[in-house]
Amino acid sequence: LSLGEAKNLPTYPGPNKMRDCYCTVNLDQEEVFRTKIVEKSLCPFYGEDFYCEIPRTFRHLSFYIFDRDVFRRDSIIGKVAIQKEDLQKYHNRDTWFQLQHVDADSEVQGKVHLELRLSEVITDTGVVCHKLATRVLECQGLPIVNGQCDPYATVTLAGPSRQVLHTKVKKKTNNPHFDEVFYFEVTRPSSYNKKSHFDIEDVDEVDKMEIRVDLWNASNLKFGDEFLGELRLPLKFLRQSSSYEAWYFLQPRDNGNKSLKPDDLGSLRLNVVYTEDHVFSSDYYSPLRDVLLKSADVEPVSASAAHILGEVCREKQEAAIPLVRLFLHYGRIVPFISAIANAEVKRTQDPNTIFRGNSLTSKCIDETMKLAGMHYLQVTLKPIIDEICQVHKPCEIDPVKLKDGENLENNRENLRQYVDRIFTVITKSGVSCPTVMCDIFFSLRESAAKRFQGDPDVRYTAVSSFIFLRFFAPAILSPNLFQLTPHHPDPQTSRTLTLISKTIQTLGSLSKSKSANFKESYMATFYDYFNEQKYADAVKNFLDLISSSGRRDHKSIEQPILLKEGFMIKRAQGRKRFGMKNFKKRWFRLTNHEFTYQKSKGDHPLCSIPIENILAVERLEEESFKMKNMFQVIQPERRVLYIQANNCVEAKDWIDILTKVSQCNKKRLTVYHPSAYLNGHWLCCKATADNTPGCTPCTGGLVPNIQLDIDGDRETERIYSLFNLYMPKLEKMQEACGSKSVYDGPEEEEYSTFIIDDPKETYKTLKLIIEGVATLEQEHAQYKRDKFKKTKYGSQEHPIGDKSFQTYIRQQSEISAHSI
């Protein structure tokens, strides 16, 4: 997601009129991300990106704009809610959305399981009447309102005489099990004859009736209970079958506040990229995967499947992401990048433009550095970036932009100190540079030196164009995109980082006349500080170290790397015999050495768990403490730390990363208890001894390095989807190969967009790709047909009211002759 900006927000009622706003991203009503607060603006610019894997089903992707209130709860200005099935409409397009009003009538999520039965009852006088039995079984996924959910249902038969009945309130759960039955008299006994059939007028009466189920959150406050959603069912559908049982999505009330004009609240600019792939088991992908993995060995490399993907995709980035992940997974990334980089160097005419374009090579190296170098950046830059963001030293050196009371010389000195410190930590970090990056840099250096033998500096510029220009400089400029800060920095800090980034980029570029690189004279003047030989020497020594062939990462130089940190709620472990086992908010910190928590960020740790003592990390079932998004960290002697994350995305992130860092531990458990030990027994298996071995197999440990954190089948599925999307271009490329082989004259206009060095080899590869894609397409079509036959509308997976399923049925009905 890219959260751009909001505009024309309604003015604040006070004299100031401005607002301090932030935006949240929600799956249904569960917040998974929030932006920084933009102060004193009615057109706030956020410019923040958020990426996550969606760990559960959802109906809406929602965005809320809040106005911060220092004294009371922050107030909601408006929201944008995009239905899951509409996400494709806006895929990868900047779109302005009108903000909508937020109220209980529009805020509905969750589903309800109902059973209805219309039965004949013979009264004492022998007369037959009809009664309706409504059984409310359970609900799932109700919203949590103000941190709590105490739901109950009301069941109403709306007809000539209105009857309303209530279930019991279920405390602290948003997945309540009611299993209560309510009986309603549909018609009076006198209306029926002995044959027990409806009279004509009775049939009309019944057809007008409807059963209504409303879900409410029982509130302790005087404002009354909160509406959670409703369901309305006309009784006429029971004429076909007297008994009916199904899951339904809850719906909003019809009487929402329609009087306000939709454009009252302003609008929000968003760009959403949403992909959903069905991934088969590994053997399905063998033919296509084999063609892709051979890419590094194909001569020329432009005839390889990976290169062809880069040629047909609209943007090289689209192709680079899954390709890099696939090659990393199979340990083939270095030969692949060496091959495409070598081909690009051969096509480059001027050593000064080496790797400066947005080619497949540069995008693949960017992506590899982002994946493999994330920890390297954290260790190298995070401490000083954090300091710059917190201290707010003035560093503006443009005389035109100086604020009142600022001194140009002081600012220059502040900036010079920051640049010096960052330059030093970068040039001394060579030993920490990940091996895979060093191997790639070695191959770039060799290719460039061989191609431009007369230029002694080209072996440096080939490497610096990546490590400085495309790795360190962008990370300093936008630390939030490289997970160095949680949000986009404020304008003053952003300006400081821009000036540092520009200087570091120039220092690393080793160009002959540095000052000429700057359009602005104040930057050229500032750069004079760094025009000493020692800076150029430091850069060259650093580049030599990270691009030398014999260099390898050694465990001995490994320092603690911060992997993740943040506030969560933990349950006291009850170390003291009579200690309270209550829940407390703590700041958690995970490095590759230990997992700790402390009262607040920067405090002394209250508890430290060495990584080798983490024996399993698993989800905790909700009924244990009636709390969502909980997980458990299991330690030796069955000691368990119970933790609640803020939302489902964060819970998944913590579980994944804790599992990854501890997966090589020798004593990892194979079984665990999915629920807690409370009141003298395990809730899951009812065993009474607290040291009983677990009753459920642990989820498979993930494998310990970057290349295997990636799912190769999933990346191959993504590549298949891209080839399938760009099939017309593949076919056009085939035609171009044919025309080049037969007619080697001037190129036809429409084919000149493709790089084809060897038409015969390229044609062969294209044939294999098209065959592989066609086979997978048939498998997908068969899977959809089978799923369509088995799927029941009204089941728990596809409740009645599931619009995405209705769309799916419509598509399948057009494709096949099957009926539901």
C-alpha cells in the first residue's frame, strides 16, 4: 500500500480550524498499521508505504483518518472501505477515494450460523398450527469495540405481531457459541384446517414475515448497547424445505445516515497492489522452474527464461522481485546476476554510464541487497539515524531556507559531523557486508575491469553505483522504506537526511570533479570539506574489501543484530510461588542473540531469554484468556511466556521471526499445548500435570537462512501469473524471432522493443515457456472446476452474502455448464 495524501478535510470547529491527523490501515476493523501524525493541516501528506502478508480472511480493506485529541479519545473524521473483491479494480493505480461517514450501521463484520425449522404442532384440541424454531448456534469474527466484545443476539419475528427474544450475553469473546433455540408461533391454530396445509391467505401472511437476528455488544456504559450487525431472512424460502441451516455474513442496517453529502469529508489518495495466488505442490512447477533456473547457463543470456520475463513485463521491478527470491531459494542468485550483468556490461559503451539505467540487472541487484542486506543496514545505520530523528539538530545549509535565529556556520558544522560519522560507519562496515552481496560485487568488478581495460577506476564505480547510490544513499534518504524507522521522518529531519544522502552519494561515486556534481552552489561549497584524498582512499579500501573473492562472513565478527522491537502485552510467568499472574504492557526486543522485555524502550531488561532457550513459538487459542492475537514462547522445563500482539499481522510477524531465529536449536520441541494451563489443568487436553508433554504437533521449523525463508513454489506461481498476463507479448516475441531468423534486414518497428541476440535459442526457450504456462493454466482451470463442484454456498468458508463467492460463481457459470 502507498498512503499518499488526504485533501479538503473538514475544518476544526475551533478558531484555529487546522487538524492534527493520522491514517490507519485496517483489515475489517482490526488496525494493522498507522502513519505518523501530520500537524496543523487540512491536506496532510503522508507518503508512507506498508507491505504485509494477509494472515486471515477479510471482507474489507479499510482506511480511517483520525484527528488527534490530546485530552479525549482521538476522533474519526471518515473512512475509505474497499471490498476485497473490488481490490483488483484499483490494482497498482493511484486513486482518489471519497471519505465516508463512520457509524455502527456501516461498521459490520463477522458471520452467524443459524438453523431454521418450520414444524407442525398439534394442539390439545387437535388443531394443527405451525411454529418456527430458530437456533442461533455461533458467530465468528465479530468486531472488538473499545477493546471489548460481550456479544448477545436478539431474534425477532417481524409480522402482524412482533415477537423479540434474547440470547445470553457471552463475555470477552468475538467468536461466541450460543446454541440457543427460540420458538415463534407463525399462525394461530384457528387459521388451519385438518389437512394441515396453509390457506391461501395464510401463505400470503407467511410470505410477508421475516426473521431478523441482530448482534449487539453489551455495554456497561449509559449510552446503551452497540449494534454489531444484522441478518434479515424472509420466511417464504422455507416453503420449499421446512428446515434450513447455513452460515450468513452479518449486514449493516439500512437506516444508515444518508442525509450527509458524500463530499463533505474530503478524500484520500491510495495505491493498492493486491495479489492472490493459488500455489500447487512443488511437482506441478518442475517444467517451468527448470527452464527458469537454467537461465544462468543459457548462451546468450538474453535467450534465457528469466531475461525474457524482464523483457515482457511492463516494469522490470515486477519481474525482478519473484526472480531474485526464486534464485536465492535455490542458491543460484550469484551465477544468474553475474550472467545478466556481464551481458549488460558488454552492451555499455561509456564506462561512466555503467549500471546507471533501470535494467533487469540493476533491479535484481537492488532486490537482492534489500533482502540480504536488511540486517547489515540495521547494524550500520540504525543507531545514528535514530539519533538524527530524535535530536533534531538544525542542519539547513541553503541560505535561502535558513530559519530565524539559525546560524549558517553552526548548521554546516552539525551537518559535517553527521556526514563524517555516517561515512565512517559505512567505510568501516566492510567485514559485516553479507557474503551474497560480496560475491555479486566481485563479479561486477571483474566484468567491468575486463570490458573497460583502459579505465583503472571502473572496477570501483561498477560496485559503488550499487552499494552507495542504490543501497546506503536511499536508506538514509527514506529510512522507513528500509525498516530503519517505523514512519516517514518529519520535514526538518527529512531535509537533514536528504542533505546527508546527497553528500554520501557523491563521496561514494569517486567521480573526478565532485563539486560539478551539485546543481546547488551551497552544496558545492559544503563539499569542499570532503575534498581530501583520505576520503577517496577510504571508499576504495571499503570497495576493495566488499568485492574481493576470498572474503567470507565469519561468526566471530557477528555482533547482536536488532531484528524486531515494539510494545506488546505479556502475562506474568508466575516465577514467585504466590506472585500475581497479571497482564502488563512491555517493550519487547529481539536480537539474533536474545529475546528481552523491559518496562519502556531503553530501560534495563526485566527478563532475558537466550535464543538457544526458545524451544517453540506457537499461537495460543483464544479461549485460554479470551484474548485475540496471542502466542506463546516455550522455554526449558515447560516454562511458557504468553504474549498478546496488537493485531493479527504483528502476531504473524513476531511468530515468524522468533521461529526463524530459534529453528536450529537442538532441543526444539515436537509437540506443544495450544491452550494455557489454568485452574489445575491444560484447557486443550484436560491433563492435570503442568509438565505433561504437549498434545499437538509443533508447526514445522523453518530453515535457517535467507535462501530458504522463501517459498520457491510460490515465487514460481507468481512468475507463471506474470507470463500468463503478458502472453500476447510472448507471442509477439516469438514472431520477432521468426522474422529475424528469416529476414535479417532492418528491424520491424513493432519488434524492436525486445533484445534478441540469438533468434533460434530465444525461440526454443519461448516455446518451453509457453508450453509450461499452458500446462499450469489447465491445472488452474481444473482446480477451479473441482473447487466449484465441492463448494457449498452457505458453508462456513462461503457464507451467504459473500460477494466474492457470488462473483466467482458467475464466472464459473460462464465457463462451465455446472449449476450450483
